[in-house]
Amino acid sequence: MRSLSLSEPGRRDVLLPAGVSLACGHLLKGRWGRTLQVLTMLVLASSPAFGFVTEDVRIPMECRNLFGSAHYNLAAYIHRPTDFDPAKKYPVVIISHGTATDSYTRAHTRFDYGYASEYFLRKGFVAVVPMRRGYAGSEGAGVADRIGSCHNPDYASAAREGAKDLAAVIAYVKGLDFADPKRILLAGTSSGGFVSLAAASLNLEGVVGVINFSGGQGRAWPGRTAGARLL
């Protein structure tokens, strides 16, 4: 039976069968609300627990250009299961975020992708969720999301810059004692999927696959892609 997780973001401790959770959401305001609350507590008490521990790290990266090099630190969450065994070598999934639609979200919101991470943790992975340059917790400018004019977007430059960030994360992951450097999976949504594909095209050793969830880059407005003729 598919289950939904009921707890705070970043910590998934208790599971509730999907049918029960949907019924509660629909009926808790009705006459049977209290009865459903009691039943829900009984289900929670008997459900198997699953949780994970999150570590907040900073990943160093170096960017070279015609004028020398610049050094930045990228913020990232590392999600590990509560039964984590430091003696094991875990496959790692790197989950990349999409583009923030406003400056406040870009500057202040850290994405943890807790539900997606939980899915992979249940499959035996460790999950790493980095923030690209220019996003909350990370240094530098968000050049990976700059495509220029919507009439003549430069997707190639955006892909290259985003791939630089992911390459730094991949190199960092390979140095972790508990990570299997030969089993790294890239995943991302929206521009995160776009960046994951760009990084996968570099054929970096150890990257065995990429999952692209509705990947893309550049939107003139909802439902309209910037420079669609260039896609």
C-alpha cells in the first residue's frame, strides 16, 4: 500500500496509509472528525517508523576564467537514514532544484526535497540536495539561470554554468567515506533537470544515470517557453 509521510519537512518519522490520510483531509471537519482522529492515532501507533538525519554542509568549488579563478561555497543537505552504517558504501543521488520565481525565494529558501529523498533512502541511497550559486546558503551569482533575452536565449551557457556547480558537488561526494564513487545518480526538476542533463553530458566517472523531471530552462510566462524555436 502506498503511504504518505506525516511529519515536519526534513524528518519523516511516521507513515500513514494513503487512503486514511485522504479520508482525514476530506472529513475531519465533519461530524465524524473526532472518530477519524482517534482512528488515525491508532494507525500511527501501529505503523512502521522511518526517519532520516540531515547534515548541512558547504561544498567548495573553483571557477576559472580569463582573469584567474574564483572560489565559492555551495550549501547542501545530506540526508542519511537513521539506521545509517558508516562502514558501508552507499550509492548517492544528487537532487537539483528548479529556478526560483522571485528574488526573496532565491535568497532565503533552502530546498530539502524531503519526500523525494525519503524515496531514495528507502532504496538504499544517501541523498544530497545542493543549492546552486546565487541561491540561499550558497555563494556567488546565479549564472546558471541566466539565459539572456527571451527572444534569443543562450541555453548553452546556462547549461555549462549549472554543470560546473554539479561537477563540484560530484567531486565532493566522491570524497565522502560512506559514498560509493562508482554509483552516483543525478536527478532534478525543471531547471534542475536541465542542469542534471548538462552535467551527465560531461561523462564524469562514477555518474551512472540521470533522472529528469519536467526539465527545462527559460520561461517567458506560464505556458510559454522563452525562445521556443531554439529548443
